[in-house]
Amino acid sequence: MAFQRLARAEEIPPGETRSVRVAAAPVILANWAGRIYALSGVCPHRHNPLEGARVWDYLLDCPWHHFQYDVRSGENHYPKNVYPADYPRLQEQLRPLRTYPVQVRDGDVWVDLG
């Protein structure tokens, strides 16, 4: 799939997010330190929408259960940093968020969802 225009960069201030839908797929756009990131718009923990999520430092905070994901890689940060590594049932909850390539062109945010 080719890059698609999803928003204007100015619509996503630093530390904020914006939820968009592309076909049936929810996508969350996050601005951390002036850079826009695109991730799956559904939290893999309980499959709740990430609409309303906030970004602090480099972490996207799910508004439902406060699972936190690195906007740069999609990797779970919390509760991964407190779960015991030898308890597989808890480890299953730590799936990463899918990330998508982003380009900002002339103030427009373009995302490749392929």
C-alpha cells in the first residue's frame, strides 16, 4: 500500500494524539518532541481503542489500563518493566503496537499502512 495523507501536522500538537480511521483500521498519530509517529489505534492488551491516549516522554499511554508503548518502536514499556519475566501468562499481555512509516510533506502527515 502506498503512503496516504491522514492529517495536517499542525492538528497534532506535541504531547498529543489524533485518532483516524483508514478503511476499517484505526490509526493513532502521536507527536513526541515535534516528530509524528503512526501506530495501530487499538491497544493489544484488551483491544480497546487508543483514542484519547496521551504522550509523555516517548510513551503512548493507553487511556483504559495505562499500558504504555514506545512511539518509536511500538514496544510495551509498562507493565513490561514490572512484570516478572518467568510468568508466561503475564508476558502474553505485552504484545507491541504495530508501527507505520510516516512522512511529513508540506505540513501534511502521510502514512504507509501496507
